[in-house]
Amino acid sequence: MSDDDAHDLGLSHDLPALLNRRRALGLLSAAGLAAALSACDGGQSAQQPAGAPPGGGPAGSAASVEVGDGEIPEETNGPYPADGTNEVNVLTESGVVRSDIRSSFGEASGVADGVPLTVTFTLVDVSSADDAGEKVEGAAIYAWHCDRDGKYSMYSEAVKAENYLRGVQVTDANGQVTFTTIFPAAYTGRWPHIHFEVYPSLADAQKATHKQRTSQLAFPEKICDQVYATAGYESSVRNMQQTPIDRDNVFSDGYSLQMAKVTGTVGDGLRATLRVPI
């Protein structure tokens, strides 16, 4: 069973470094927008992907958020957020605050298999006087992603009783949280990715209130190729080839601020890092 996300499309790859993609849509005139799309997207205009919920419901589209230059783009939380916006809510459950998200918690006992991966998010406030951005301490980041088979816990039928590959942490004095997890699959229609939401505090995260940003982390193609050459990821090879990053529903309009830096090896474990400017 495929677990296609429903996502919005936007401007091209080059615009986020100059103007935030959402602000750019408001700033360009109709003629300017057409010219930009023609120059940057080969003349292909944005359109609603197949399978998106009618009317862009809570799981189908991102809220319109005005953000400043250099901030990480706002994206859809997809159909499987488990944050209360689409059927289920894991954020209120005891045990969701954790660094190792490979296993389920509470009454569930499943463990997600796959290539070991740690993911470190560094949250920075780019509205501060510091040119590099001020590290944000005490905020909460909720991260979730699919398993090696492209399934999302709490939603996909085969793992609906599980809640693995979901967790919340509070940023430290360096604005950082690190999750221990596995490398996600590439499933039908999507480039490999991890979803995350930023909240001002743990209390806000557990109530799913005052969300500051929803976005997604992308992985470099070279690393994906190395991971997907290992046992268990066979379907990801075909799926990634069918949806290159420049045709992905989320990353096709730019991913410069969302591409993780990845070090380590498949055998010893990979380490991904992403700066999250808000």
C-alpha cells in the first residue's frame, strides 16, 4: 500500500535563497510570476497533486504563513501527522517525549528496522540582532517519518497499532535536539524526507497549540542511493527514481534550506544535521 502525502507546490529551487517562497508569491505581479515560473520551472505552473483532499483540509495543505527572508519554508504536515489535525494525536500520550524513536511506547511494542540514523535539528531565531541567528532554547520539536517499508505508524494498516518513529524533544542551550531513528523509505510519489513541527514550549507541543513552523527535511541523493542498496529498502530504489527531488510535491520549488548535511556510513550509522531558521 502506498502512503502518498498530499502537498502544495510553489516557486522554483533558486527563489528561497533570495526570498521566502511564500512571500515571493505575494510580491510578484501576475506578469512577474508568470515570467518567474517560466524561467525557473520550465514553464510548468503549480498544481494540486493527485490524491489531495478536496479543499485542502487539515492534512492536505500548509497554512499560509508570512515569514522573513532566510526562514525555513512552511510546508504541509501531510496526511499522517498524528498531531490532532488528522484523526489521531500522539502528542498527548505519555512517553512521546523521547530521543530514541525507533520503538513504540505505551501499549505498543513494535520496533522499526532500518539503517541507523541520528537527526540533529538546530533551531535559530533569525529575527535577532545576531547575523547568524540566536539559538532558541526551551522550544519543542516534534519529528515523525515513515518506516523502511514506507508506512506511517498510527495510520498505515500494517502498523496502525504502533506509534514508533514519532517523538518530541526540548531544545537545549545550543538550540538543539537529536533523535535516534532509522533512515526512512522513499515511497510512491515522494522524495525521502522527515516531517517536523516547532512549538514555543513542551507544554504547547503537548497541547498542539501555538505552532511556529511545520516543515520537512530532505536527504541528499548520494546518501539515499547508499542506504537503498541495503536489504529491506528494495522498493525505495524504484520509488526514488520515479520521483526525483525536482519533481517532488514539496521540494520541487526549492530545498536549499531543507537539505540535511549527512555524515557517517551505512554500516556504522548516519548522522544528519539541519539548521532550522524561524
